[in-house]
Amino acid sequence: MRRRPFPQKLWNALGVSALLACLVILIALAAPALRGLLARGPTQTLALRPQAAQAPPPTPQSPPQGLLNLNTATKEQLMSLPGIGGHLAEQIIQQRAIHPFYFVEDLRAVSGFGDKRIAALRGLVYVEGPAGRETDQPGD
């Protein structure tokens, strides 16, 4: 006895049914995620640096006695520091023109500065932020 094959219409109906079942399952699984996205509202942007309008007013403080401000020192003043020659002084000035120093450790961005050189300069230099705020002093 030979079996009769299913008619083509039946196969088509089974395929459409299976497709619809998969679609219903997909919608059921995706619905909570879509509700969460719609409920969040608009996205927020983050600022990487504080804007001048958001910065607190500077507090008047006198600069530390005998220390050199890395953001305002001249080439000659920088060269007076131990281990700093003309080339390194120029590199410090170029780096602070691109991005002012906020901490003494920011000197790591300058080629030739490592932990030892920064440790040697720590008691001799300080950093005053561009807005006039003290940001890094010895003893901090």
C-alpha cells in the first residue's frame, strides 16, 4: 500500500501557520523591551568638562609660597626646575596650550615624564586651574 502524499495546499497552510506562530512569539518577547524604550523618554547628553557658567566662583587664595604654577610658568622658570631642560620646557608649554593642567600628574601627557620625574617635581610645582581655582597643591 502506498501512502498518499499531503496535498500542496495543506503544506502551504502548515507553513503559514508556523510562520504566524513564530511572529506571535517574537512580538510577545519583544513587547516588554519596546515598552521600556518608549517609557524612558528623551536621552540626556553628558558634558566631559564643566562649562564656565557651571563652575563655582573662584575663592580668593594666595598662591603657595615658592612654588611654580605649571599653567603660567615661562620657559625660563620651567628650566630652573631640576631635570627640566629647554626641550622639556617647550613640550610642557605646548601641552598646556592644547589642554591646561589640572593636576601635577597631568605632566604624564608630556613625553619624557614618568613617575620618578613627577615625584621629584611634586614639592616644587603646583597647578592652578584656568578659572583661578587651586586644583592641585602639595599636601593635597
